Amino acid sequence: MSSGEELESVEAVLEKAGKEPLQERELRELRRILYGKEAAPLSVSEEALRMASEKKFELKAFSFGAAKEQTRAPRPVRIGLVQNRIVRPTTDPLLEQRAGIVERLKEMTHAAYLCGVNVLCYQEACTGPFFFCTREKLPWTELAESAETGPTIKTCQEMASRYNMVIVCPILERDELHSDTLHNTAVIISNTGKVLGKTRKNHIPRVGDFNESTYYMEGETGHRVFHTQFGRIAVNICYGRHHPLNWCAYGLNGAEIVFNPSATVGALSEPMWPVEARCAAIANTYFVGAINRVGTETFENEFTSGDGKPAHKDFGHFYGSSYVAMPDGSRTPVRLANTLLESHEEVVTSAGIVSGGGWSASD
């Protein structure tokens, strides 16, 4: 493609990429089409970069700007997404598995603090492996904890207060006030350390290895929006992203930032993943943070998928690829280099958002 020529099509460029190196202009145009308006790199501290290198995870930081207004002051906010692997084998004692993950989250949360993050969200069911594929009740349901007083929530409360950061912590919840009923829940913790509330997953998949109805009930919390010092936030957990009215309800309730903590594998959903959060951001005029875990988690006992295929011990590969989408359809790339590869590593993604007017705050 010579200088001044229009890009023929995404398909043509991808076909060419299999035969010869792409020109920088072709890559730039391809990124523009796939990612929208380019997100500017956001500088982070040397201390944060050094910590990420020592602890062996990646830091990615980008900035979305907005037109300057004459009558309202800008509202700069930094949101952070964490995608991580499990730390210990699934055959290790359960408390050791959870402790290893929580320590990893503490490291990555500190890095987010060093990057100036105001609101941070972890991945779905972040305290353990994604065991819902196994259909085994024990020991996995022992990971369930109170959304108000559980050990992971207590840890997040301490970090939220120390770092002046709102933290969204997705857990398997045990509702001790209602017969120990289990829910897939995201707990929202204020930057003062107070639990603002919780939202429960309201769409449960029953397809392939997603045997989640074996473990927990549909949520009945509706489409809650939480007022924080840094904006009005909501959480659309995992499978809820496939339901447009779910996204719509959060927007109608006033959400400005919606997080989508997820756990999904390549064979099932990867073609949809890059577009769903962008479509939600465009249709509902808010920002979306889409988060997926990474790695392949292997279990001791085989399980089947109900599809006639042989039994297996892993759910598939969690492909990561977390990103932030803007209302104009722009999104953060996963890598800045001349590549379109998505990220399959542990990452803390920070996105700076600038908008007009003042956000109301309540605690």
C-alpha cells in the first residue's frame, strides 16, 4: 500500500500479514479500525515499573482525553484492571491457594496505587481457581465468604483505606443471614475502607463447562450503581455482558463506569470479547472496564462437558486481553509495540479518563 492510499479492508491486511511484513501505516490504520481513536501512553512511576519487573507482571497505562469545557472543570480519574493467574496448584490446601492469590493481589494493588489508580477492579471469583467447571462441591465452596466480613473483604478494606482507592472485589459469597446461600458477587469498597454494598451476578451460564448453577443462585440485587468520590460505578459480572438490557439498565440507573469482571476461554468467547464492552460503552455512553483472568488451570479429577467429548482436567486457556472502552468506541490496546497480539500475561492496566463536570460523592 503506497503513501496516500486508503486501506482496502481489514481482511485484506490480515491476509497480507500472513505473507509479508506490514508497513507501519498499515498497522496504524489497522489499530485505528480495531481500537478506535488512539489512547495515549500514560506515564507511570519508576518505582511502579521496578516493582512490576521484580514481581514479574506487566504494567500498561493509557490516557483518554476530552474536549476542554468553558464552564465545568475537568474530572480526571484513573481506573485500574487486574488480570492474574492462580498462584498455587489446585491440589494444594485451599487456604494456601487463597492466601497465595491474595498476596499476589496485594502486590498488584500496590503497583496500581503507585500508578495513581483511583478505582481498581479484580477479575471474577478472584480468590481461587475457576472451579465451576468441575461440578465438585467440596472443597471449592469452602472459598465462599461473607461480603461484609469475609477475610478477603477485610484485606481489601485495609488496602482501600491505605491507598485512598475504591476497590471492586468479586468473590464467591456465602449469605450467612439466608441459609448460607451462595452467590457470585462483587463487593464495592469505598476509598475510606467502608463496604458500600454488593451486586450479584444475575445471568448464570449453563453451557459447556460453565456449570455455575451447581454452585450459586441468580442474583436479586438488580442493577445497582454506587456513588463514589471518583464517579458512579456499577459491575456487570461476566455472562451478563451477553445481555444488552443488562448494560442498558446500569446506564439508566446513572452509571458512568461499568466493570465487567469475567473468566472466559478462547474456544468459547474470544471473537466476541474485543467488541462486547465497546458496544456497551457506545450504546450507553459510559466507560467500560473488561477483565479476564489468564492461564490454564488444571484440576485433579477429570470432568466432562456434556458434549460427547472425552473427559478432561482443564477448562481451557483463559486468554486475558483486559481493556478499557470509551463511549466513542475507542479502547486501550493490550500492547503498544507493532503487534496486534492480545496479552496472555498477568497485567495491571491503568486508564486515565478525563471528562467534564463534577461527580457527586457519597460514602
